[in-house]
Amino acid sequence: MRSFLFNNARVLDGSGAPPFAADVLVTGNRIADIAEPGMIATAGAHDVISCAGATLMPGLIEPHAHLSFVDQATPFAFHAIPVEEHLLLTLKHARLYLDQGFTSCFSAAATKPRLDIVARNAIDCGDFPGPRLRAASVQLTVTGGVGDLRQMHLDPGDAMYTLPCDGADAFRRAAREACREGVDVIKIVPSGDTSTPAVPSARTLMTDDEVAAVCDVARSQERVVAAHARSAESIKMCVRHGVKALYHATYADSEAKDMLEAKRDQVFVAPAVSVTITRLSEAGKHGLPSTPELRARIERDLELTLECMVDLRRRGVRVLPGGDYGFKWNPHGTNARDLAIFVERMGFTPMEAIVGATKWGGELMGMGHELGQVRSGFLADLLLVDGDPLQDVRILEDRERLLAIMKDGVFYKPPSLDRH
Ligand SMILES: [Zn+2]
């Protein structure tokens, strides 16, 4: 079995513990040993990587990936792309996530029913490079809800990037169908959104029995549910029925926050605010409406979301950086920016942001016992970083500072030769 010895690394293990100097041995696809420098024999078949004090940390984990979003300004673009080209773009994005050091992605919706599933399978069997992927369904929404792009005068066709459902039976059927096709994650949209004036963020769109129906299917088929939940009532429904990943949580009131806190060992929250921040700063350049009223509404949603995350962090809820990359103004490939947003806009320490993007990400993936930390026995998803992300978390945004990227014990990006 192939083995690698990372020699003289500064290990930032993802647990929240301070970094320490160590040698790290990888055998096969797992971390076999971590010891003080010089304590692991270098003789034998090991390839030795001289780290010279560079930071060795877990691969990053994106908690709200949309690999099939295509960096366009409007969701109508999802309809326009035939499935063949769409799959190629999805695989291209998968590789791009590895390029940036994201070795795992928890998907928060695909834009055609089988894109995530097929990409995950192709990655898993080694045909294409990409992160470990939890594959999601398309978004299950309600008629008139976020992502229902149908127009009365047109044949609805079957190319929707969301699946409108009405009533518990329709949601149950859609969830079962997604399970049949092989998703890991069922995505629902129980609230409105910042981007849809007709159905604003504070509005609850799904009913309690609809959310319950999807969660029942997920439980019985051993899948998980992720939800776009901005309104207070949508958050409460999600927590009540066992949704695992809640996104945005903008209008969480004190009751919703109490419920999240009470279930903090079961739920994860990811605000996914980069898309909102860049919507304000960049989207005007891409021809999107930018009236004062609209900007005011977006700014309000952003501020409320940021305030909510500060409070949830104080309450010990796992708040994870990442999310909603794949729009023209917030493109794939810039995901690590989310860590800096956590530090600069929400007062997280760099360590807290990194734990969110590693250890907690592993827990969200359902693999907390073997993913997201540099620990003996854990899967060898590792980054060797030039510099100290605790001093400046933004160095994780610079791919040139990622000296090596390993996934599952195999170098996706081998260390440069001069470090051997
Ligand atoms: Zn999203």
C-alpha cells in the first residue's frame, strides 16, 4: 500500500486545537499516524514530503454547493442548457472545487434531477476528478414559490430547474422519486427569498404537513433534508421535522433561535451570504435590477442574516461558511472567500471559521467520525498551505498558496518538487 510521510508540518487539525509541529503518515487512504517530528521512521517505502513548517490541514468542505449552477445571471439559463452540456459543466465545476482545496461538497440542489447523482457516481468510481459529493435533488418548491419559472402561456415542459409540488402527497412523491434516482439530500424551499419580490424572504410557502412529508420520506429512506429557510415559521417547521441543513435563517425570531439551540447537536446552519453581498456590489454590472428599493431590501436581508449568525454562534449552533456559488456575480471558484466573510462580517475567529469549514463540514457530510480533521484513522483529505490561515484566513483563497491537495490518500495536486 502506498504511503506518504508529511515531514515537519505545522498541523492545524480542524478540531479547534492550536496548531502543533508534527509528522503525519498517510497509508492508503487514511491518516495512519501523527507524531512529534522525527518520531516516525522514514525508512522503507514512504514518499517523504518535506513540509518545512507549512500548514497541514483538512481539506475544505462546502456545505451548500450547486455544482450544476452555471455562473449565469438568471436561473432561466438552467433551462436553456441541454443535459449533455450541463453534465460537462457540472463535472468541470467539480474539478474546480478540488482546485480550490474543497475535497468535499454537500449539495444544496441540482438544476436537473440526475446531474448531482451522475457526477457523484463518476467521481466515486474515479472516472472524473472531484470532491466527495453528497448529491441533491432539484429544489422542491410550491406553485408560485422560489424557482417556479413557469408562465401561463407556455407549455411548462419538463426542463424546470425546480419541481413545483402542492400538498403533502405531491411532496412525498417527489421526495420518493428523488430517492429512487439516488440522491443523498432532498432540498426543499419552504420560504421566499431575497431575490424574488413576489415571494419575499419573510413569507412561509410550504405548509407544515408538506415539510413533514418530505422529512418522513428522508427518514425512512436514510437520506437527509436541506432547506432554504428564511422566514421564522419555515425555520421552526424545519427544526420540528428534522431538517439537517438550514440555509440563510434570515428572519429567525427568538423562538426559532431557541429551537435551533435546543437541536444544536442535530442541525447545521449555513447563511450563504456571499451571494447577497456580491449581489449588492457586483450584480449591477451584469444588468440585474438595482433600484434603491430593491437594494434596501437586499441590504436588510443581509444585515438580519449576519446578526442572526452572530447570535446562533453565541448559542453554540454550528454555523458553517460557504454557499450559493455559481452565479455570474458570485461564481464558482471563489468559495473560500466565505471564511473571510465570517471573520470580517460576523466576528468569527479564523479558527472558528476553519472548524466550520472542516470538522463541522465532515459532520454535515454524515462522516464526522472519519472526515474533516487531521486525526489518526481519519480519511486523508489534506491541504498543505504556504503560510498561516489563522493569521490571515484569506490565504486559503489563493490557489498558489495551496502547495498540495490530497483527497482520499491520493495527491490531486502533488507538492512542488523543490519541497521534496
Ligand atoms: Zn442555494
